[in-house]
Amino acid sequence: MTPANGRVASYALAGLVEAERYVPGEEAQVIVPVLDLLDGPGGKRDRQILFGETVTVFDRNAGHAFVQAARDGYVGYVAKAGIGEPQ
């Protein structure tokens, strides 16, 4: 539930956690019926996010995005192809 992974962290966590960079994040929306929230890039499914739900994207890298789900605050990785511009 902490939007930080060592590589990137939310601006709100600057000075609280160590990261290479701190970003404000950008809003995106799930554009597929069900999107797996993974514990790491290509990792194990932790939760699922449904079509139309919003996420905050903190990083995009190698086919995955590091996000925080707006509905419940959970953090993890999703396939970049499963998110798009918010409607």
C-alpha cells in the first residue's frame, strides 16, 4: 500500500522512503475487462482491477506499469497495455 519500489516513489513519500526519483504520478484507467495487479513485473497476481477503475501510474518500464489502485490503495504492477487515458 506504499507507492514506492526503490526505483520510483510518490512525491508524498520524499524524505520518508529511499527511491531513485520521486514523481507525482498520473491518472489512468483500466481499459480491459479485468487487469491483474502483480507483486512484481511478470510476477504473481496479488489482486485484480476491473474495467473503468482508475489507477495512479508512477512508472512505466518494459511492458509493465507500477501503479496504485484508486479504489483500495493497493500497489503493484500491471501490463501497460491494460491501461489508458482516463475518460
